[in-house]
Amino acid sequence: MLDSADDYVKTFLERDYVLAREPAVALYVAERLGRPLLVEGPAGVGKTELAKTLAAVTARPFFRLQCYEGLDESRALYEWEYTKQLLYTQILREKIGEVLEGAEDLSAAVRRLNERGTAFFSEDFLLPRPVLQALLSDVPAVLLIDEIDRADEEFEAFLLEVLADFQVTIPEIGPLAARHRPTVILTSNGTRQLSDALRRRCLFLYVDFPNREMERQVLARRVPELDVAMAARVVKYVERVRALDLRKTPGISETVDWAATLVLLHARSLSGEVLKASLCALLKDRGDQERALHEVVP
């Protein structure tokens, strides 16, 4: 059990995740209050990794729902195991005589068949997807609803029951409540405005790109082979690159990849030659690479 925000900072650091004070407090409060946490910020600042690391440090099952346009309830919640249902149908067909034996009339026979039919739509034939898996987990779990801003507003409306009551309603079965309330983290890159109804049900945390000191700490943890002076140059250069109007602003993972690339190249400076050889790890668009090479002084 993590008993304070400082505990989150310490345990996350043991997993090489440099957690700032503000997100540590947000996680601590969200877990203590049992409230979902909406984490918003630009792509690449570690929002997804935040949820993964939380599951790791607390030794909880981790379930991730990756959102996209067109995502609907069935893909997030469940689907019926049709193969198993078909097998049951075949068994019932073979045993139909035994099922109907002793039925006094047609109405009685129909009632017996209807009793068997309802079994087709029971938890025995349910194939849970991430949201339902987290709710039905035998132990408390961490549920990540990743990039909720990519999903449609209709899907947001479906999530309201989950976020408010920690239950889902399946038409054929009825409401299924969480066996243990999961820790729910939603992430958004801010590509569209989320509904007020969804925001009301969550605590909110905005995560931006790290400052120089934090990013140096990340490099010290993730790329220890990089010497301190070179790490300072890398962080300073990345900060200037992020200030450009780019198609794809580099995130923390790109900074780490670039630092590891510089180590592999035995780079001792950020010369033009080194930059041309290594920017493939930092910038994933040709135009962005050209802009960085011409507009950013190491």
C-alpha cells in the first residue's frame, strides 16, 4: 500500500519512471478517493506509461483499452462466444427428446425450450473485453482507457455508467457490478474537447513535457552510459526542437532513443555530422528533421 505521494515518487523511481510531485499527488488522491483520473497532455509525455507503472508497482492486473474512431461497446465490454453457443445448440438438438419428455402440451414444451434458451445469454457464454475484465477481476486491477479523445462522443456516453457506478449493463443479463473497484486512468492527447459529463466523473491531471532537470534524470536512469555533459546538451537541444512548429513533436521516449543512439555512435558532440546521422531516432518526419538541422543550434 502506498501511503503518501512521496511513496509514489519513490516506488516509481525504482521502476525508472521519474514521477513529478503533481502527478504523484494526483495518483495518491485518485486511489484514496476511488475516483477515475483523467490525464491530459501532448503525445509522448508518459501518460500511458504512468498507468503501466502504477500496475507494476502495486502488483495489480493491468487492462488496457486502446480507443479509436468507431470504437463501440461490444469491443470495449464483451462479445458472445458464438462457437460455444453453437456447440450448446447442437447438444440441445441432440437431447431435445429428453428436454421435452413429459411435457403435457405445446405450451409446456415451449416454456421448457425458453428456459434452455436463456442460458445462451449468460456469463458462461460471455467473452469479456478490457473494461469488463477489469470490473470482473478477482483482485483490484488497473484499467487504462487510452486516448479517449480518439473515440466518438457516443462511446464517452457509454463510459459514464462505468466511471460513475463501476458497473455495466448488458441487455441480456442486466447490470454487472465490479467485484473490486479498479483504478481507472483515462488519457487524452487533447485532439478534441471531452464532454463535461465525463470530466465531472474524474479527477484531472495535465502532464506537459518535462523540464530540463527532470529529463536529465530520465536519461540518467534510462541511458546511464551517456555522460552528464552530453546529457545536458541532448536535453537542451530537444527543448529547442520542441519549440519548433513540427508535425510530430518528440516525446520522452524519442529523447531516450536519441540518447541511446548517440551512445552507440560514440558521439562526443552534437556536430552537424552527428545530427544528420542520429536524428532518425528523435524526429520521425523528414521535414521536421530538415527544420531542426537548419533552425536549431546545438
